[in-house]
Amino acid sequence: MVILDAVSQGGLAWSQKEYPTSADRVVQGGTKRRILAELKREGACTIGSLAGALGLAPMTVRQHLATLERDGLVHGTEQRGTVGRPSLRYVLTDAGAETFPRRYDELAALLLATLAGPHRETLLSLPPERRADGLWDLLADRAVEPFLPRLERLPPRQRIHAAAAVLDCESGLVDVRVDGARVELVDYNCPYRRVACEDPRVCAWHERVVSRLVGSEVAVVESQCTGSNCCRFVFFITDEATPVVKKGTEDG
């Protein structure tokens, strides 16, 4: 299963406050992990901005950054302002970005198992021009299948957080933002980024996965493959019914 099955095994029938979040996972990883996660979310950061965001003393942040830079995970560059001494701004290096989860092996395993399994005949029965799309649809169905029995029993707002927990197991850095009926799932770490940027069908497949998990079509308003620091999925819900998407949704 591409999306880790730990959530499925543990069950999703928790209260909303008990759903594990990316923030919980990052805190459990220690101060250096929190710094890496903040840089992943925000891009270039100063010592002061990191200290403020993480509630740490600037000296503590400075010491951890020195270790991370020594290990090749972050890089600091001077940024000169109009007055005063230049400030250092830190960013993740390629090696730092690779400390976040990657799921290429799991995607390949899912693909190979689908092609070699009983679904192969279903795919071959489709017209040749439809087989590629049929394969990606089937991969999305198989990816979410272990979770749907539990997710479909939840009210819409609880389902959002449960789905986000599943996605967070996959990428390690997913945030949920709810503003009335508008919901954003913001993923700061695409675990398939390299292959997704080479083949847009991978992005489309992951959009299908998110859509099936939340029970609604979603609008992708930002993507890491087009230069954003996150993949942002937007949809709308009501408390009484299945989540619904508003066509033509744009961020902001």
C-alpha cells in the first residue's frame, strides 16, 4: 500500500483532536527535525524567524543550524538589507530535502502488483486508448481501498482530519486548514516529486487518491511541480452531506 497502512491497522475511529498531525510527528522528531520542517514549509528563514516560529531561543536555533549545516542538510547565505549587518538566511539543501519521506519504491510495487494481478485482464479488456487512464484509476482505487470502510462512516468534518492523517503518514508534512465550508489540505512534501515532475499522470493519480480519501473532487491550486513549496488541495463541505467541490475554485 503506497499510503502507509499503519493508520488503517490502528483504526480511524478517533476524536478529531486525536488524529496525528504533521506537527505532532515533527515535535516527536526533536529540535533539528522541527527546524528542517519549518524550512520545508517556509523556504528561506532567518535565525530570528525560526526562533519565533518554533518558540526557541535564537542561540539554540543557531547551534542546531550549525550542526545541520555541517552535516550538509541546510545552507546559510548572507542577505544584505538597507541598514545594519547582513543577516543569514537558511534553506534546505538537496540532501536536507531528501530527509523527508520518498515513496518511489511503494509506487513501483503497487504498479507492478496491479499489472501482474487479477486486474490485468480488466485493463486488457479496455480499448487501447483507455488503458493508461484505466490503470491510473485502478491504482488510485487500490491505494485508498484499505481506508474507505472507516472513512465512509465518518461525518464530513471528521473525515477531513482522518484523510489528512492518512496523507500525513504518506508524506510526513500535511496541514489541514478549515475556514467555514472551505477546506485546504496542504502537503509540503510530495513523496513522488521526481517522477511526478517528469510525468504529470503521477500528479493526476495523486489528485484522485486525495479525492477518494476525502469523498469529494478536489481542486489543485498549487503544485510543487510548478514551482510552489506545497501541493494545495481545495474543496468545500457541508456538515449534513458528502463534501462537494466548487468548479473553477482558485486559491485566494
